[in-house]
Amino acid sequence: MNAARRTRDVLEGLSRLFAALVLATAVCYVVGFTAWTTWISFTDSALLPDYTFVGFKHYERLLGSRVFLVAYGNLAIYGVGFIVGAAATGLLLAILIDQKIRAENALRTIYLYPMALSFVVTGTVWAWLLNPDIGIENFVRGLGWDNFRFDWLIDSDLAIYAVVIAALWQASGFAMALLLAGLRSLDADIYKAAQIDGASPARMYLRIMVPAIWPIVVSVLVILLQIAIKTYDLVRALTAGGPGIATTLPTNVVYDYMFQRGEMGAGSAAAVMLLLSLLLVMVPYALFQRLQKRRQQRHD
Amino acid sequence: MTRHHRRALLLACSLGLAHTSLHAEPRLTVISQWSAGAEGAAMDAFGNLVKKEGVTWQHSPVSGFTTDMMNKLRADIIAGHLPAAAQLKGPDIKAWSAIAPTVNMNDVVAASDFPQNVSPDLAKLHKPQGNWIALPLHIYRVNTLYASKKALDRIGATALPRTWDEFNSMAGKMAEAGITPVAHGGIAWGDTMYFELVLAGISPNAYQRAIMQLDDQALRGPEVLAGLRQLRQLTQWMNPSNAGQHWSVFLPALMRGEYGFLMMGGWASGVLKRGKFQEGKDFLCGPTPNDSQRPAFDMNADSLVFWDTRNPDLLAGQKIAAKVVMGKEFARTFTQINGSVPVRTDVDLADAGYQDCQRDAARNLKEAIAANQVLMSLGHNMAQPSGVTGELRDVLTEFVHNKRITAEQAQQRLVKAADAVR
């Protein structure tokens, strides 16, 4: 009896120790390096860290630079297009697959498969597909529609939407998989009850099923959000930030300043602003959730 | 192991140590981005020349972009583990030599006839504080024009255009004949380079002031505006579908006569040579149009910086390697393999290992030095530190790919960009 308790104590101690180690590493890496980067962003660092304080110099320069404004405009278009688009496409696919169709496993695998590729591969393949000279435009013209045009990739105004298309192709299947799992976890009786009450399928899904799996929907949105904000490789492979600077995202700006221009201070400032932009979305969301929880508790 | 053995081993070790401290064993550790192809082969040949002088050659290529190699160098500097020599170029030599100690090579250089036989503008970049700490390895002429022989035949032309007016009239004829006149890819540095070639061709002097000295008045001047207008004209003759692609993708189509002209540094000759295309038969090669009536040379050069490792073996290796690099044998061997032009202007290029285009570039360099019109390339990080280049590059690449931006607007943006980094 005593020995069993001792073993349990030892195990518990060990698990705490390991948890503490992991936590310490995480704190060191995430908080420590975030703090260090923030500090560097206020210094005159160029090729190597240099701790001469220069205040908001880099921030002012970045905010006044065109590439920075273009990058954030792009992030807004890309972020909204990607998150809403991937979630909506994923939901549609999930609902369609949920109809007890034949070859469900095969279809599910096909839809999920792009997620197994890296963004670099996606970018390269779509660069070919979307290139007017060798891709879809050329193919459709070859079929006889001589005036068909699909040149988003090389149009400065539309190229960012071409990036969204490639990203949607990559991530929609992932959203589908999570949402489908959610739909399947619901009690089948709900379907029957709704059917008996005469709800149309569309109404049934939008009014009953989706609200029932809302926590999963939120998780999907949050995961897509962080994918959107950290996207770098897709643009690099698909458009190289172009035509011109038309599809540059904030991550590309960070890399450019850090490594190509050799301006560590300005690069860090760009990175910190990226973090702030993430917080701008996450903090209101967290507050909103807290508020909701409190309201719920009051109701209970 | 018996005690006896151990003692013998210890003795052997201490003898070995004594030996090295008495006589340095020359050794050279080098990092560069040249790992494969003609570039890798040129480095191997360099290694063989150094080895012949009794130096142990340890080359660690970091393939990929120059920035990848720089990241390795940065890591080496932070770790206090410097290589004896590293490939760097232009203003980067000054920037990097400020963060790590270098070796003063003045005595080795002074003992040679090297300084008298190189471009003073190039030499300057290798002594940022007045002392020689680096040496140039080779030069490429950036202002090189390649024309498709098939495309020229179709418009009945036999020679390259010499001025921008001639170029425009030939390109116009090509466009009428259904040929895309300009075979340009569309990556940011390439867009920057096209502006640089146009401005250098309109007025080398304006290029020196506006781009190399970042002079505000010159940037606001009529030559820069004329350059941007000519660049806008060139963009009308490019294939917009090429945006974001590397220039070399379009070489086969250029040789087939689907494109007319390509402006690219001399390294394109090497690529064409490897593709079994012949100068004179498949393409013509010469300087890009120049309205100044005096020869100009837009330069891209790679160099070797010598780091102070506080190691006598490496120091001995550095001095020998420096001597080798400054010699004519190295100049010939290295440039014949990678298709560049010797740094020394007194090297004879009659050898069959050279292409006509290289000979033309070498002659061009000599004449430009005499005319005081040697220019440093903006697109290839020779004119300005990379931070300044990046700022101008963003303006130029956007201008090339967005035809709604007027030349006047682009000029204002260039002025503003220069203000931000000056």
C-alpha cells in the first residue's frame, strides 16, 4: 500500500518536473526571443546585434514605406479571403461528403491530400497552372475559346487573389476534415428530428448542425488565421512577391529586411509589428470569449 | 595501452606541436557560394593553383543565394570561428569588415604590379579604411546585350543597336514582325538591372551621380526621368507572363527567335555556351546601347575578403593565396572556366578558351577605365549597400510591372526612397 503510494508520488513528481522543463523551454523560446526581438527593433542593429538605442526610428521608416503598406493591404485581402474561403469551402465539402455517399473514404483522402504538400510545392504547381502562357488560359484557348482570359497571376491588382486561390486549394480539405469529424460526432437523432419537423437540408445544416459544432468551427478559423499570418513560402514560390511588389506579405518584408538588406533592426521592427497585428485580432477575440463565458455563468 | 606506449604518444604529440610552431603549414579555409557547374570548377582550379604553392586548400561552398552564404559567415563571426577567406563583393566588403577583424594585405599587394593594372574604382572597394583587406577575383560586364540571330534576320538587321534610338527602332520592327522584342524574366533584381542599364546608357555621368552617389539633384534630374521613360518603353516590349520568372527560362525561346533581345551580365554567355549555342551563328553579343558616345562599363565583381583568424598557418596561406589571385595565371584560368573577365586589364585574351563576347567585354573595360566611365551595378549590389539597393529596388520593380505608374511618379518615389535611407 505504502509502496504503491510512493511510486505514485515519484511519478507525479517526475511528470511535474517534465512539464516544468517543457514550460521553461517554451517560455524561454517564445517569451525570451520575443522580448529580445522587440529590444533589437529599437536598436541600430544591422548585420549583427548592436545595442545602440534608436527609439522608434525603424518603425517610423517602415510605416512610411510603400512596400509595408502594400504588404498589409495584401494581408487583409489574403487573410479574409483565405480564412473565410477555406472555412466555407471546407464546410461545403464536409456537408456534401456527409450525405452518406459512395467512395467517401477515397474522396475524403483526395480533398485532404493537398494538406500533405508544402506551400512551396503548391506555389510552384499553381505558378504553372495560373501562368497565362502555359496554364489554364492557354488550355482553354486551345479548346477553341480564343478570347478566354485568366491572367490574375500577372495582373498587379488581381495577383493577390491568385495567391488566395492556391492557398484555398491547399487548406480547404483540412477544414473539411475537422468539420466533417464534428458533423459525425453529432447525434443522428438530431437529423431525424429536424427532418420530421420539415426543415430543409440547408436550413438543417446552417441553423442546427453548424451551431452545434461551433467550437470546432472556431478552432478551424483560429488555425487558418495563424496559417494566413505566417504565410511566406507560398508567395515566394508562386509569385516571388510580384508582379513587382504586388503580392508581398508582411512575412516577406521581414525576411527581406533581415536577410537580404542585412538590417536586423528594421527586420525586427517588421516582425514585432506582425506580432502586434496578430494580437490585434486575438486579444479582442479572447476578451469576447471571456465575456461570453461570464454571461453564460450568470445564466447558469 | 601500457605506460610506455602512452609516454611515446605524448612525446610524438609534443614534437608535432613544436614542429608547427616553428614552421607554419600554410592552409586556406574558404567559404563561397560556388559549389557546382562552371563556378564550382573555377574554384577547384583556384584551389589547384594554391595547392601548387604548398597550401592546403579547404573550400566549403554554401550553395544557394549569396544571402545563404552570408548567413553562414554571420554564424562563423558570432561563433568566433572565422574562415581565412570569404566571398563578398562591393560595399558589402566595407559593411562586413566593420564587424569582424580582417588582415592587412598592403605589403603583399605593394610587392606586385596588381594595383597599376586594375580599375581604380574597383580597387577602392577593397580598401574601405585605406588598407587592402580583400581582392577581386573576376569581373562581369553587366551592360551586355544579346540579340537573337534569327530575330535579327527577320527584320533584316546584321548588327547590334548602338544607341537607344537604334534599339527602339529595331525593337519596333521586331514587334511588328510578331517577335517579343525583350526577353526579360521579372524578378526584382532583374527589373532593377534593366533601369540601371537604361540610365547608364543614356548618361553614365547621371548614373554615377544619381545611383552611385545617391545625389538628390541628379535623382530629380532629366536623365533619370528619360531613363524611366525608356524603361517604360521596354516594358511595353516584354511578355507580362514572364513576371516572377528567372531570365534563363527564356533563353531557348530567344535562340529560336521568338524573342529579340536580352540584357544580362556576361554570365549569360557561359549559360549559352553550355547550351551549345554559338556566338555569331545563334546570337550576337556586345555592349548595351550607349548614347554617351564614350565607352561605359557597368561592373559586377566578386571578391575574396581575408579575415584575421590569429592562426599562423592560415595567415601564411592567405598571403600565398593573395599572391596567386593577383597573378595572370589565376586570372586566365579562373575567367576561362566561368566566362568572366579578368580583373587585370593587361591579360591577353587571344587564347582559344575565351569567347568573343569576353574579349569584347575586356576591351570595353579597358576603354571605360580610360574614359573614367566605370560604373558599379545597382541590381547586383555593387553601387550601394543592400539596404539602399532594397529601397530603390522596390520602386523600380513595381514600376516595371505596373504600367499605371508614370515615369514622373516613379521618379518621385525614387527620390523619396533615397531620402528614407540616405
